[in-house]
Amino acid sequence: MHVIVGNMGRHNALVASVPNLQRMMGCSRNTVLRAISVLREQNWIEVRQLGGVGTTNAYIVNDRVAWTGKRDGIRYSLFSAAVLVSDDEQPDRDEIGTHPPLERVPSLYPGERQLPAGPGLSPPSQGFFAGMEPDLPAIEQPEPDQAMPEELTQLVTGLGNKLRAPDASPPDDATDI
């Protein structure tokens, strides 16, 4: 459980192969499978197989996977997970780190607009009409941490109270506050 939770990051799931879990736990395949079985039976995790029968699964912690209605007779689920991959499972392991960087797909946040750029093409190709430019889909920005403003308020209030305390002698430096 510690290996799964320690590697799932801010997600509620970890996608990993059994061999990777073996290496991280330093134990045999049977021990990993037994541990996963115990965690599943005691409702600590939900295990979802990825693709056909194989060794890679998604291990879900804290929340059940939400399944959508049937489409073409198949139920689907979409969830966020951290993915743990090792180089020895890759067919191109000797080339890892030598590939050119991937092209960047621009992303927009709600309320932002795509601005066309570049020289365009000469007639008969015409640029986009104003207001008719193609727009990229927006992505959600992460929600701000709600605890942060409250903690900051408490800190400032405590600091103000210490500075205004009539019976306290003024601090020598900021470390006394």
C-alpha cells in the first residue's frame, strides 16, 4: 500500500506493471500479487486491468472508478492516474533520452482566446475573418488551495496581536515574532 500511495502523487490511482512493483518492493511476483489480493479483498484498493490480459493495472485508492453508460455495448471509465514506467520495460530503452523534444500543443484556459499569428498565405488563400478564427478547447485550471488564505489570515492576525501586545517588550528582530 505504501508503494502505491507513495507513487500516485496527487491522483487517486497508480498505473504500474507487476514487475515494476516487484522491483520497488524488493520482493517476488507472488508476494506482490498476494499483497494486491489482500488490499483488494479488504477494500483498500480497486484494481482495473488495462488492455488485454497482462501485467499492467490501475490501482485505485480512496474512490471507486466511475463507469459511464454503455456505448456500443461497452461501459467506459475515465479517471486520472500517475503512471509508473521503468526503462527496462521499453522496447527502445537504449534510445531513451536521445529523442528530439516533442512538439508543444498549446493550451488555453477558460476565458482566454487564441490569437492567430504568422504571415498567412497569399491569395487565393485568405486568412480567417475577424471573430471567425478557429479556437482551441479550454482546459480547467487547478482550483486554488482553500486552506492557504485561512492560514495566511491566522498568521497575519497572530503577528499583529504580538506586535500590539501592551505588556510585551518590542522584539529584537523578526525571529522573536
